[in-house]
Amino acid sequence: MDSIRISTAQNIDIDYEIAGLGERIAARCIDLAGFLILAVITLVVMGAAQMAMSGSAAIVVFFIFLAIFAFYDLVCEITMDGQTLGKKVLKIKVISIDGTQPTIGQYIFRWLFRMIDFGFPFGWGVVALVSVAVTKNHQRLGDILAKTTLIKTKPRTEFSNVAFSFNLPEEYEPQFKEVLHLNDRDIELIHEVLTGYYQTGNADLIYAMAAKTKEHIFVTIPGGMNELQFLEAVLKDYNHLTANMSV
């Protein structure tokens, strides 16, 4: 399977599998199923509006449906970290080819080219299907031009394989020698929490893990250091100290 490498703020490279044609189609089918349900509801509301009020009210309802259909992907991907409901169910998301979070401009660019990838004059998705099938990073035309692709949100690289992959300078000085009270599983858990934060931006887990780690190794966070920086320092210190012990 093809993959893309993403470097975290901890200088850890994590490989994510690029979503294939099957995941893309399944995610789109889920989204279209939602629109089918919404279309039925729209028809019912239009009929009720036409009988109770006037034909103009029904037209307004119809155009609201068209607006939702047209802007659904763009709004969802911008507000849901590169995912629509279908992508969320399939655990895939949009990401830049260089491994960073796409900009709003990139989301807009790939959305604009949906008309070519999936539009009627171009074969109702044939362009997208062929492009995803033959390109190295499984990109449709909009992805190629926006320099994005879709990845599976579960990293290919196992945490046990990357927990100790920091590239620290020889003169590095640990801040918390108490990290030796931790074991490899503790470090893997901290690393997993940090990786989850980088993917979702959910800070609650960071605060909870920092509090638990402080209690476990009996330290306090120095002034000027936040919980995220504390956990990153813990991983670096553990890597440095355990590496020197094994020499």
C-alpha cells in the first residue's frame, strides 16, 4: 500500500496509508445516501409549502437543498478537519501532499474542480475514478492541482516502532530525569495522546495526560512551559536517558 510520511512537532515521522479508490467510493456513497434522504425530505417539504403557501416557497426550499448539495464538501472539510460525514465513517481525511494540514485555499481549489471530476459533461465521476486509479498518491484532478490527497487516519507506523525515534543533539540536557520512573508502555501512551492531538486538536487529552504524568513522576511543570510542551519534553528526556543507559 502507498503511504505518505508526516513529521510531527516532536520530529517523529509517522507513515499513514493513502486512502484507495474503494475507501473514496464508499465514503462518497455514504454522503450521497445522506443527500438522498435529504432530497426525499425536501420533496415532502416542497409539497407541503406549495399547498399551504405558494409555489415561490417551494422554490426557496429547492434552492436551499441545491446550496447544501453544492457547498457540503467544502464546508465539511474546512470545519471538520478535512472530513465529510462519509470520510469520517471510513476514517479517511484530506491532507496536503507535504504532510501538513491543508489551507482553506487548498480546500477551495479541490472543491472547485469537483465539477470536472464528478460533473455530467465529464462522465459523472469517470475522470475522478481514472485519476485516482492511475496516480501514485491516488489523487483525483482536484487533488493534483490542490496538492492534496486522502489518507487513512490510523497511522501505519506502530507507536512501539517510533516512540524512540527522536534525533536529539549530543549536547541535549534532560529537564526531567524523573522520567525514568516511566516504562515503555507509559511512553507509548503519551506518544499516542500527542499524535491524537496533532490529528484532531483535542486538547482535553493533553491536559489529562499531563496531570497523570506529573503525578506519576512527582514533578511540576516549570513556569513558561505548557502541558503540550511538558509531554514533548518527557518523551525527549526518556529517549535521551534510556539511550545513554544502553550504551
